[in-house]
Amino acid sequence: MKAKLLKLNLFILVPLISHLCFSGCVPGTMDALDKTSLEASEFQQDYQNGDCYYYFTESQLQIRKGKFDKAVFYLHKAIEHDPDSLFLQEELAGLYLRLQNPEKAMEILEEIIKIDPENIDSLVLYGKLKQTLKDNESAKKIYENILKKDPLQKEIYLRLGSIYMDEEKLDDAFRVYEQLVQFFPDSYVGFFFLGKIYAETGDLKQAEQSFLQTLKLEPDLEEPRFELINIYETQGKEKKIIQIYKDILEIDPDNVRAHMGLGYYYYNIGRLESSEKILSRLGRESAGNPEITRTLIRLYIEQKNYAGAIIIIEGLLKGAPDDSDLHYIAGVAFDGIKDEKMLLYHFKKVKPGSRFYKNASVHIAFLYQEQGEIEKGIAFLKDVINKMPENSDFMMYLGSFYEEAKQFDKAVETLKKGLSISPDNTKLLYRLGVVYDRWNKKTESIEIMKKLIAIEPENANALNYLGYTYADLGKNLDEAEQLINKALQYKPDDGYIIDSLGWIFYKKGDYQTALMHLNRAVELVPDDPVILEHIGDVYLKLGLKSNALIYYKKSLTKSKPEDQTGIKKKIKELTGKDI
């Protein structure tokens, strides 16, 4: 079998071969910290008969066993016998990194550098640690300093270049990679990223030469070939594009990205038969090859190239017309271009056994809701529940649809059925409490919210709902205030919860404090009609009728038609006119 192409991407900036890197220290770090200023063999020769060597050896044994705490203990003992050994200090710094204690490692490295500021190995470790801790400004200064002292530190060019690339400082990145290839003309990584920079700055000729040089040094790389395709697409060089795709597939016949890209390219240049042949074959293979759907999602859906995704999916579906995964991805793509008709068509093709069935069904239900087709949504969700009778989530969705249709008895029945399957489901309990409230069954709503809070005391929404209900009823106002303040511990910047606190003070007759909180709430949620109405109510109590009228009118413009009766009445009382 022919060798697969080697993949080269941005992660190549983390050095391919490194004798000094991080591992198991802090999240996202690199490989294990190795020995630096003095090789272990030299260290052993110096301490063949000493206690220092004994403790050092014991620390290495503990490291191999994964017992890093014990390794630290023995390494400290070794350092007691040779406190001037930079090698031992660097070993200790590495161990602290493994123990997720970068601060201690930093302390040791800084002490080493104070003793020997010209120690390149320590500076390298120090720079890496700064980079790992996201202190890129310090890391850059350290790396630049290292390269002034020793321009043959190949790995440092790569690390420094990666920082400049991440910061989009292309001039600095270019300078670093150009120095790299001057000192190391066999650095295919350096030429690759020079090509990336040339392409980004529009110098396609130099970009092409850099990518070709990358391939000359490392012929089996995949990524430079795709970069060349991008260049040739810009230049309209059809033959070169097709040839590169064929070169990739000659080396790696199973390369999904190349097959997909070539099929898409054939479609775009009007070679529809060739496109269909490639894409339909990929479709037939997709059920047994998850890389096909992964590639489609990564290169097209995640990049929001929905039009391109649709072209490819339609080709794939010709080879696999019943593939649920492909239909789901098609639905997502059509959702991306806001084609609701095709979205529904593809989501409805997703079968109950598919891993995407639940997501597709939720999409369909809430699309019906957005369209105002509540009865269609109810019928659809009932059908889904018949297929998945043990899934309480769909009962919650159906309950919310019944609630919107003001069929509160059916909503309660459905939600209780869900709770019979999942008794402590706080989402179902919350929805049930809301339904009871909207059904004007305040006592039942309060009991449900209390039950929810007993199960999940930190549920800010339930705490707020119960507190606001008390405030609206004008009862248990001190308890209501406690509930709202507790909710704010979990969601301190939630405008709706802050509105509840303001409403409690309104009910207590403390209108200035109420206004302070309500003004904060409206800053966070400027267009909520209830908050606007509450501010109007406070101004009315303060005798500022003109201010009250302003906020009542604002509330009216933001309210749904079915919710406008009360606010219209307040405006009429102030103006004497019907609205």
C-alpha cells in the first residue's frame, strides 16, 4: 500500500522534534520537560559514588512509576547534596510542571536565571513556560533574546513565529521564518509558513515558490498541496488544480478531503458527470467511513460555506439517498442559508435510529413555533413521542407548545407524564410551575417551584420565579427578597432577576430603591415590556405622571397585541384617551 500523505497544519508550529518541551503540567501544555544544561549521563559520571546520585536515581525511578510527589522529595534530597547543580534545579522545575504547579516551576527557573543569565537552556525553559501560561509578551522577549545569543536554536524560531502568527503580526513572523530558513535551509516548516504569509499578503508567486520548496524538502506533505490549489484557483489554473488533486490521490487514494475537493471543483467548472461520480461514491462509503462526514462538517459547515456544503451533500446523497447523517447535515446547511422548506425536507428524512434524530426533531418543532404553526408543532411532537415514548425532553417541548396554545390542561398532563419517567427533572418541573402560573393556579405553581428548589437550590430561574410570584401577590415580601438575592448570587447581571428585586421594593413602598434596581434592569434588557411598565408604575407612584406615560408608551410598542389591554388602560387613565 502506498504511504499516506503527511498532514501539516498550524499545529506544526509546536515543534515537530523537541528535546525540551512540556507535558502533563498545566492544561494545554506540551510534552515532558526533559533534561537541559547537563545530560543525565554526564551527571551520572560526576556522581557515581555519591549520595546525590543515589537520590537523583531514586527520583527517576519514582517518575517512571508516575509517583511525582515522591520524585520531588528525592530530588530535593539530591539538591541538598549539590545545591549548585542547575541540572537538578531544572529537573525539579519540570516535576513541578507535571504536578500542575507552574508557579513553583517559574520560581525555580527565575532563580536559575539570576545565577546564570546567559544559560540558554534555562532561558528556553523559561520562555516555554511563559508561552504555556499565555504570557506571550514575556515569551517573545525571551525568545528574541535567545536568538540573539544563539541563532541556531531551531525550535525557538518556530515558537516565536507561532506567537506572531497568532497575533497576526505577519511582518514579525516573516522576519522570524526568513531567519529560520537562512540558518536551516532544510526547514520545510519555515518555507511552509513563509508561503502562508506570502499568500496572505497577496504575493502569490513567492507563495507558490515557498510551497514548492516545502514539497521539495518533504514530498509527502498534504497541506502545501492544498495551499497550492488555493493559489491556482485564484489564478484560474484549471489543469494544475486537477493535477494536484490527482497527485494527492495517487499518494493517498483514500484522502477524503481531496476526493471531496475535486468533486466540488468539477461541479464548479461544469464537469457535472465527473463531480457526481466522485461524490456519489463518497456517499456510498459514508456509512462506513465517519471521516467523510467529519471532513464535510469541518471544511464546509464550520466555515459557514453552506452553499458549498449543499453542492457536496446533494452529490453524496445520490450515492446514499437514505443516509440520516447526510440528511441532517443538509438540514443544517439549508438552515444556514435560511431555506426553511429544504431544511424541513432534510430534517424529516432523519430516521429515529440516527444519532441526529433528536436534534433534527427539535429543529423541526421549533421551526413550526417560529412560523406560528403551533398545531403542526404539536402534531409533530406527538408523533415523535410515539416513536420515543421514554424521552421526557420531548414531553417538555410538547408541554411548552400546549402552553403557548393556552391548552393548559393538556400541558399539565403532558409534563406530569414526563415527570413520571424522570421525577427529579428540574426542566420539566420548571415548565410545569410556569404553566400553573399562566393557568392562574398560583398555589400549585408555588409548590412546584419549592419542590424544584429543594432538588436544585442553586437554580436561579426557579428562585427568581418564586420570589417574583410572591412579589406579584404582595405576600412574603421579605422571603421574596431573600430568594431574589440568592438568585443574583448565581446570575448577578440578569436583568429579569434585577427587575424582580425592583418589583419587590415597589411592593414594599420603597419607590426610590425600586427605581434604582429597575433602571439597572432596563440597561441590561432595554426592550422588555414588563420592565418598562414597572418603571412607569414607579414613576406614577412618585407623582411623575409624564415620566410614567413615556414608559407606558414604550412598553406598549414592545408588547404583543394580546398583552396590551392592561397597559392601554393605564395610558387612558393618564391621558383620558383611548389608544
